[in-house]
Amino acid sequence: MKSRTGRGSFITNAVLLLLGGALIYGNAVNREFGAFVSEFIATPLGGLVLGGVMIASVIMGWLTRFMGKKEKFIDFQSEDGSVGISIKAIQDFIERVGKEFAAVKSIESRLIHNKNKVDIAINVKVLSGNKIPELTQVLQQRVRESVRESLGIDEIGTITVKVAEIVGEPAKHVDKPSED
């Protein structure tokens, strides 16, 4: 199972890493190279080139991030080939499963892709008066089963449920009048 994303930020980071590495190497390891880099940057052409490369790499990163925003997918193998499901679709599915529980006021999910599995983090707001340990355990089981059965994703790691808030008024207890 793998996830896929765009390559724009990789290119931007590689350019900036290369420039930063050259500056550090020239000042800390090879002073001759450092003097060459400093002299090059000090010239009008060198400053223009360095500034242009840095601005171009940042703009390219922005363009790929905002203009060509690609959705992230979780890929897995089925009997007939590869299948990709968007992370957003999986999160929406998990949130619909959570809303099946009357005790859950709201739910948000996040997927953490690790080597060969997907961990799921769920934040919930729970209505007051519910047994949280039992609710969270049943919610974890239901999410795991639903994702496996409905989406076909078997490589599910841990499912972490965090109760972000307990909402609503607790049920009032009415004392019975004493029979004297």
C-alpha cells in the first residue's frame, strides 16, 4: 500500500537544499569554495542568478501546490489490479460511520500512512451521559470492520480515538420522595 502526491514541493525543496548546502559547505568545510561562492554572490550577475533561482523555486512550489493540487490516494492491490482511494473519500467514509452512533455529536478523522498500513486518528465530541470506554471501543471496531468490508483496505494499523469534548447537560437524577 502506498500513497501518492505531487512532485512540486520535492523540486522546490531540492533546489533550496542544494543552495543551502553549497553555502554551508563553502563556509564550514572548503573555504576556497566558500570564497568563490561569496565572490559570485557579490557580483550583480551572481546575486541576480541566486535570487532568481530562489524566487523561481518558491513560485514553482506555490504553483504546484495551489494550481495543480493533486489529491492524495491510498493505493492497494486487488485481485484484478491496483485500486486507489482518495484520502478525502476514506475520511468522509469514516466520519459517516461515526455518525451512526447516537452518542457521537461530531467526528473528524485523519489518516497516517505508514510503510504497509494506514493508522486512523479520530477526534470525537461525545454527548454527556455515555460510557466513553465502551463507546470508543465499539467505534474502533466498527470503523475497522467498515473500512475493510466496504473499501477493501485490509492493512489498517491502530485506530486512535480522542474525545475532544463532552457536550450537553448530564441527565438529572430525581430523588424519590420518602414514603413515611
